[in-house]
Amino acid sequence: MNRLRCAAPCAVGLAAIIFGPVIEYAPARGGGGFHGGGGLSHGGGFSREGPAAGGSFASRPGGMAGREGSFQASRQQFMSGAQASRQEYGSKGQASRQEEANALQSNREQAAKAMQSSAQQYRRPYPYAASAWDAGAGVAAAATGAAIGAATAASVASAATGAAYAASMPCASPVAVPVGGTNFYRCGGAWYTQAYGPAGPAFVAVPPPVY
Amino acid sequence: MLLLKKSGVVSLTAAVSGALAWAAIEKPPSAHQTLMQMANFLARTPRWSVTVHTSYDAVQRDGSKVEWNGVRTVTLSRPDRLRVESQRSDGARTLVVFNGKEITTFDETSKVYAKESHPGTVDDAVVYFVRDLGMRLPLALLLMERLPAELQQRVQSVEYVEKATAFDTPARHIVGKTSTVDFQLWITEGDRPVPLRAVLTYKNAPGQPQFRAQFTDWNFDIQPPDSLFTFTPGPGVKQIPFAAALTKVMPRQGQAERKGGSQ
């Protein structure tokens, strides 16, 4: 018992060291097979993860530093295409679009006020404007990494968290230990429990259970 | 002479009428109006179901893209009932059910489910599920009664592209932008403006991956029984926590131990 308690920080730290480099969200392609089981792929498979997996109408801003140039070109293509098409509409179309833009702006302001007033019904302040509530929805690394980080914060440094996350049992012969209605699995010195993440059920590294 | 004058008036009238008719025909529908008509219709319709074939790009480490597919059946009954059945292209099936009190998600392959209590409306549940539990619910925005307000807030620009005839019913193709997503929607014409297709481009993400959805079998005359929104675990199915809620599970165990332990 005491030995278990003493081993807690080391065990989870070890788990991160062992699984950190091996289990990743977007492994390099190599084996040629498509393995998507559980949402996270393992050696040789293809990743199912990414911002598009969530199908959200928003995503986290950023992540494209240094790539604006190529998008500028495509934006210009879009704009010139749109310009040509707009010319067909003539001056009436121009006036109509201006009205539409004004209406959109006005409505946005009204909506912002309305949403501001209803914000308090949620547990946390309602996020809108720059980051919508579904921005980054279902990003496996973010949600589960946060959970692991929170779960292990008491016993290990945050550097040891984040990647210890596996779709299938991380070892061949785990020792199952039920504690308080939750099953924990010991793989060597590391402890896991199964939890439901954005990419499906997964085994998440946790501090050793106290039992 | 009189006949000539009359003839001139008739010609002028015909020309003006023709010009007005031409103008009416040529003026493109308002993209903003089309978008908001769809939003208001979906938000105000008390019950509907739809089948959605989805695909999305996952950008691999080497920059290549792999497309993953799935099909979902969505059943919504306002204010507080939701069921989303999903099947991935590899056959894996999942379920999300909200009954007004609890939101449950079930993975058939692993025979596990996670459940959290969250009384309220579908809007509340969707935000809680996606934002607080960090779960995926593609196109969740379309489920919400607040859809019109959300779109008003997010959409920075929207333009009409064309009248699309590639579907069973004529549709208006529009393109729009939010700060992080470019979107295209094909919305049916008529008194039930619903999306037939959606393409979302995550323009700020590496590789600019897309999420695509094709909507079929829209049904607004459904009377889903309450049992449809109830999840009853079958034999051998066990409950696990949501990953985002692990923090709630772990401290409780510590407390149990301090009070004498559970085992």
C-alpha cells in the first residue's frame, strides 16, 4: 500500500516516458494499412484526427503562421472570380449587397447583445466573437490532454502529461483493479482507466488509484 | 394617328414590363436572407429527422490527406430530446442521446457508454457536450434553437453563387465566411429551406481540411416516442467516465479512501 503511494509520481511519469513517443495522434504513415479503430491510429496507420473531424462551424484561430502567402493567392483567385460574377449583377446587385452587409452588421450587433444577456445560463461565460463554443470541438489531444493533465496534476509535473492516451489497452496483460466502480488497469508501473474522449473510448494514464 | 399613338403606348408599356420582369428574374436571391431563412426554419421546427452522409479530411504528418466517411441519423424533438446515431466507414457505430436530463454516448464496438447529468434544452446539452465535455457532434450548430443568432454573430460575409439543379429539388448555393471557417451551403428553395449539402473549410488549419455533409431524408412529420431518447445499456455494456470528467472521478476516489476506502 505504502509502496503504491510512493510509486505514484514515478509510475505516471514513467507512463508518459514510455507512451509519449509511441502513441500519438497523427502517426507517420508507414505500414500501408488503414487502422482507425477507436479513433486513434497506431503504428503504420493513418490518423483520423484533425480540426475537420469535429465538423464544427468554428475552429481555433492560428496554426497557419507563415502560410498566408499561398492563401493570399487563392483568395485573390476567389475575389477575381467573385468580381466577375458580381459585374453580372450590375448596380442593383451592388446596392442590394450593401444593404445586406449593413443588415448583417446590424444583426450581428443585435445578436451579440442578445447572447450577452443569456450568457449567464451557462456554467462558464458564454464565449462568442473570436472563439465560438464549438471552436476546436472534438480535438482529441486538447480535450483528453486537459483531462489527463488535471487528473495527474496532483502527483506529477505537467510535462509528464498529454500523450499517454491509447485507443486500445496499452499493454498485453494488464492487471485490472476495480476501485469505487471504476476499473483501473496496471501496465508495468503505469496506471490507466478507460474514458470516453472525443475520438471514442480510450485508455488514459492516471495516477495510481488509492485503495 | 390615334391608332399609332395607342400602338406606341402599348409598345412602351410592354418594354417597361419586360425590363421589370427581366430585372426581377436576373436579381439574385439574397444570400443572407437564404441563410437566415434556413436558420429560422430549422430553429422553429419542433421536430425533425435527417440522414447525413459526412466525410472529412484528416491531414497526415506528411501533408497528405485521408478522407474518412460516416453516416448519421439525427432525430430532434424540441425542446429537449435528441438522438444521433452514427456509423463510421469501417462499421463502428456510436450513439448520442439526450433526454432532457442526461446526455449519454455509447460505443457499440467497445461496449461502453458515458453519461452525464445535464438537465435543460437541446441547446444546453449540445453546448455542454461539445464545449465542456470536449466531445464531437458534427454540425452541432444546426441542432440549436439559437442557430439564427449564432449565425448572425459568426458570419462575416455571405454571397449567392447560383441556383443548383444537381439535387432532387432546386437549391440555392451560397458561400460564406466566419473568422475561422469558410462554408458553402446548398439550401432548398421553397417554404422548407433546409440544407442539402454543406462544405466547411478550416482555412486556418494546416492543409485546409474540409468537412462535407450531404443531407437526405428530411422529415418534419415525425412523432418520435420517448423511448427513442432513452439509452438502456445491454448485457455486458459498462459505464465509463467522459475523459473530460475524469477530474470529477479521481478526487472522489481520494475522498472515499480518506473516509475508509471502497475496497
